[in-house]
Amino acid sequence: MPANTVYKFVTEPNFAKAGTYKTRIRLLYPDNSMETSQEVTVSVYDHTWKAKKTVIKRRPAPF
């Protein structure tokens, strides 16, 4: 791809919500020519870190 080529999703996927989206990508080249891709699949994953609650069960000390 030539330097200074700009790309844009024709229909932007919802990057805030995990899922699979079908869209096309539009390329604008430095000579002002334009090209639109075939349909592509974009997968958005939820990579938020979720803490697990750990419960430690202790046996009473023998007396």
C-alpha cells in the first residue's frame, strides 16, 4: 500500500460490543483514486479483565 493511503470502514463495526460484523473497507490513495474492498468479516472481542473472587476456607486450629 502506498504511503499516505487512508482507509475507512464503509459501515463501521461497533468496537464497544463484542461480536462479528460484516463490512467493507474504502481505500483512498494519495493520487485521489478510491477503491472499496469486498465484504470482510471483523471480529471484536471482549478483553476486559474480570477479577475472580477467591474464597479461602481455613480450618480451625486444633487446641
